[in-house]
Amino acid sequence: MKRFTSLLAATALTAVAATGAWAGEKWDMPMAYSATNFHSATGAEFAKCVTTGTGGDIEIVTHPSGSLFKGADIKRAIQTGQAPIGERLLSGHQNENAVFGFDSIPFLATSFEDSAKLWKAAKPTMEKILDEQNLVLLYAVPWPPQGLYFKKEVNSVADMKGTKFRSYNNATARLAELTGMLPVTIEAAEISQAFATGVAESMISSGATGYDRKVWESLTHFYEVDAWLPRNYVMVNKDVWSGASDANKNVIKGCAELAEYAGNWRSVEYTTFTLNGLRAGGMTVGPAGDGLTGELKTIGETMTMEWLEAAGEEGKAIVDGYKAMQ
């Protein structure tokens, strides 16, 4: 991370020399996750890079924890110009277009290496779809592999039946339905309260989310099933982007590349760190048993077929492109 900070400084100083320094416009950047989350930390450094790099011509101010707009409202706010820039979970838009859920296909890409290949296959399509929605993609960062959280020992799908399950996109809601759990939509900023009050009893998420929200205060088990690696992405309103100077666009692109690189490695490093943190909090952490894993993969096959049907030719092209890299 020291290297990332040095790179940011070098980028900023070079850009200041090119653009000069003066007070400029303010870009408020809504984010759904807490300030301590690694995505938010990366976004904050990206914001500083742009602010310094443009010599203050563009000042980006981050608003984590859904404080400016709740997670589900962020994309719409940027599309309509209520905010110029922001971060959101890509698969959170799957209800408007199934293709957004490419990174939540169960057991398709279960490692960081495979996630990078899947993103390479999907990125052109994502850029095209977002462009049609008045948005410009700046960068995207994967979460660590998703595992299952419970407040009890679980050895089979039958053990999950009737459990109140926190969902955050179409894939998680469908997983709940297929396992007999009860899906409850809960934003990331509300996780701790939801578990503490019994509104939710389980979720599928990364070790990072559980660690950040101290879920060991309410939950007892984390099963490493490596179901998928969803991505957060940073987008900017296309009209706002068009109004930026070429020099400032180049600064933003450079800062975005650095943020994507740093965010990816943060995610990799955070995986082991946060799982150890869950253990230190008193949780039982380890791989799911063979029986449960087999049942989940069968459910995953059903979800994959459903997604391919819903996503059509664009979805098939992404999966085919990814498999061609294997």
C-alpha cells in the first residue's frame, strides 16, 4: 500500500504541474459501505488522487455508509445527475438487466485469477450497457470469495430451511429460495443491527463484510464455499464526464487504474486477514462439508441455467469468452 500511496503522489504532482492549481467544482461520491471497508478506503484514496491531481479543479468528496444515498439508490442518483460520481455493487442492478449478475454465477469464477478473467470478458459489455444508461465506468474491484454465515452449525441444505437470510442481489435472493431460507433485503450499512435484532440470521458474503461489521457478536459459523467474487464499481455521470477537460480526464483515468490495482490487491490480502479476524472473534471458520458443498453446487447449476436464459446472447458471450481463457 506504500507503493500505491507513492504512485498516487507522483500522479498528483505530475498532474498539478500540467493543470495548475485553483479552486474548482466539487464532486460528491456516495458509497454504500463503511469508511473502514477496503472498497471505501480505496475510493477515498482515489478521490484524493483526483483532487490533488487536478490541482483542485475537481474535488471529490466521499460519503461512505450510505450517508448520502442508500446503496440501492446510488446508481439512479448518478444517472439522473443528483450526484456526479459514486460506487455500487454491480450485481445490485441485476433486477434491471440480468447481465449485471455475471459475477454472481455460482461456482463459475471462484478465485481471484478466474475473477480477473471473467471481468476481462465482461468489461466491454458492461461499458456498453452503462454508456446507454448515461454512465461511464471508471474502475471495478472484486470482493473476496463469498462464504456462508450462520448462527448455528450447518451440514446440509435441509439445515438451512426457514432461516432468515440477508440478500443483496437477485442471486442471493434466489439462493435463499432454492435452499428453503427466507430472503430479507438488507443494505450493508444495516447488517450489524439486522443480526443483533434477529431480522436476519444468515447471509452469503465475504470475510471482509463479516469482519467489518463484527458479525461474531451475533453469528457463530462461517463456511468457506467460494461461491463467487462480486465486484464493486465506480461510475461517473456521462454528462459530467463530457464536461471535464481532457487533462482532468487523463488524471481521473490514471487514478482509476491505480485504484483498481490497489483495490484488487487489498482484496487478496484482506481475505486471509479477515478470516483470521472472524476466528479471533470466536467464530468457527472453515470449508463446508462435502455433503453441503455438493448440494450447493447442484443448486448452482440450476441458478447458472436460469441466469444464462435471462441474460441472453450477451450473457452467453461473456461466459464463452471467459471459458476460452481457461
